[in-house]
Amino acid sequence: RTLLNLCGPNMALFDMAQTAAGTPKVKLSDGLVQNLAVGKVYRDHKGTVSGMDFTYDGQYLVTSGEDNSVYVYSCEKASRVRHLRCEKYGVALIRFLHNDRDCAIAASRNEADHVLKYWDFHDNKYLRLFRSHTGKVTSVSPHPYEDLFLSGAEDKCVLLWDLRQDRPVAKINGQGTTVASFDQQGLVFAACVGQPKLHLFDTRNYAKGEFTSFDLRPHLKDPANSVQFSPCGKYVLVRSQSQLVLIDAYDGELICEYPVDAGSATAVPGFSPDSQYVVSGMGNGDVCVWGATNARLVNKLEGHTALPCRTCFSPAHALVVTAAETLAWWIPDTGPPAS
């Protein structure tokens, strides 16, 4: 479904090598990351940005906000190309679907109706509504190539959905707020279901239950509020109320812990497409970029005045997008040195 990304502003971006299948594959370096500077700032949302995602090819970016607006940006043209409204339900989390620039799954912000919407942007209509959650949706993860997606919520369950069906095809019960995510190959999905524990499922054999689980209590004080696989599939990034840790996806061992602050509990972190870096917003408005496997601070992006609750690397270009009181696009500064 989607692993979203961005391209850059009206400045030269660094086009990256592509795989044989034509999928962009970014290879970053400390030099590029340390050279990031603001290339474009958008002030379209009149409130907090609640969701953000890139298309699989890095050509478009979508954002959703507490102002009930959804904006789509062309990364190639560095321009806003679409503005949609959702007054009835509001818009919280939003994710593009696999190989699709015009359709997304959007979670409602309506406190009485926790619906998920299969949204066609081109015709601005809902193709299907999914109504099984009874609590606020906390995670949405589309499958990278099949018509499936996962959702977690405050109603203590993870649901697996087929886009062609109104009802979920599988349900995983938990003990508290749940979050879930597919890996980038779509073979495995991870779920945290209210305890400091990571459950792994085979996507094609989920009915048999988890194939393994890792007790994270030695590493985490609190249950997870976000979970995501690294693009290489070797690691899982787990965020809790007070911690951000990198876990080995094969044995559950702690790789490293990142020094997040108390004001960043709701910040959603992200990986660079080459799995070399982890990025996350801080409570003072800074955005930290660390070496993924050693938590070494590579750069601190300064300029926001509020918590950057959403941060994303582009999978196709040397670009980072951060969302706080504004939407900022950061690209390497290649200008001549000051004389």
C-alpha cells in the first residue's frame, strides 16, 4: 500500500539510484544529513498536523490535520495540488494505499464514530467505510502490495481489513491501546497490544496466531504507542510514552535507545529509506536525526516552535519533511559557502 515519501522544493534534489524493479532506493550519508536546511515551508493547516505519508514513489505527500483538512503536495513541482475537507468525521491518521496516488485510508477524529474511510481523492468520495472499532484509532498500516491494511485502536484490538469487505477479516485482542504495522515486504506484521511486548505474525498464516513474541519489559517502562519495521527488515522501532528504542527484529534484543525528552511522547518517529538513520521530533521544537543502530546524533534540525509530531524521510530523494506549527521540507544546502 504505501511507504510514503517526498520529493523536494524548487531546489535541486539528489536523485537516488534505483533498483532493477524501478523502486527508488535512497543512499544517504552523514554529510548530506548534516547539510539539511529548510527549502520550503507550508502554512496550509490551521492546527496540528495529525497524519502524514508519502506515495511509494516519493512523488506525492499527503497531510491531514485537526482542522478537518487534507492536503496533497506534488514533490516534483513543490506545490500543493489538492485540498479536501472532511467535516462530518474529521481526519486523524492518513496513509496512501500501495501503488496508488489517489486513494488513502483515513481514520476519523469523530469521538463518537471511529470509522476508517477508503477515500478516492480524484473523485473526492468514500469507496468504503470500515466501522468495527469502538475506540480512537491509533495506527493504520497498509500492506505494501495487497489490498489489506491493519488498524490498531484504544478499544484493545488490532484489526486486519480487506479493502473489498466491510468487516475485518481478523481480530487480535489485547489488554490496552494497540498499534500494528506491516514490514516493507508485507510478509510479517508486528503488533503491540497494551503491554510492553512485541507480537509477530505471518501475514499469510495469521489465523495460527503469532509465530513469536518478545518481552520488552527489560527495555521499556510503558506500553508502545507506535511500532514500525526498518526498511531493511532487520529492526523494529518502538515508541512508548517515555522512550524510543530500536529492537532486533529476529531476537527481540535491544540495539539502542534514543535520548528523547518528556515533551515528545506523542511524536511519531521514522526511518530513512536506507535504514541508516532515525528521525523524531522533540518537545522543544527540534528534530533529531540519529544513527539508527548507535543513537549517535547526526543532526538537529531547528526552527519549529512546537512539537514536530510527524517526521518523515523521503524514500526517493534527499528530503526530510517535518510537521509542527508549519510543514517544513528540509533538503541538503548545496549553495556556495559564504565568502
